[in-house]
Amino acid sequence: MTVFTAQVQDANGVVQTLKFSWSQVTDQIRMSTREVEQGKTGIGSVIDNITGKVKQLSTYWTAQLFNPYRLIGYAKQVMNVTKQFDDAFTEMRKVSDEPVSVLKDF
């Protein structure tokens, strides 16, 4: 095992001896690498969660837009409004002396 030593003098003039071994350096590098990988995993999982939620929302809104019961309801409304217009036009023809082309313009 290789041990490195260094003497360092701080601003107050105190001399300190520093010692570290090569195994400590490699352990620190490994720990730092693990932390970076965990950080990547954390960011990746956040992005994956956001992507998953966006997919769920798009599926929900697509299902709501093309909901068969809702589409049937819209078709019924269109038919109901068309029938009301037809009934109103028929009543206008009954009570008016105007020709049909004038009533359609009205």
C-alpha cells in the first residue's frame, strides 16, 4: 500500500502533516462515481415519472374525447336540434302565406 505525506503551512504559520493512502483515493473515487450514478438514476426516474404521467393524461383525454356514450349524446343533441328546426319550419309554413323559399331565407 502506497502512503503519501505532505506538510502544509496554513495562514497562521502552523505546519500540518497530511497523510493519505492510494486505497483511500480509489475509495473516494468509487464513492463519488456511485453518487453520480445515483444522481443520474434520480433524474432519470423523475423524467420517467413525468413521461408516464403525460402518457396517462393523453390516454385519459383521448378516451374522453372519443367516449362512445358522449359521441352518442352529441348525435342525439344534433338530431334533437334538427327536429326542433324542422318542427318550427313546419309551423311557420302552416301559419304563413309566404312561399317556402322566403321562409327558408327567414
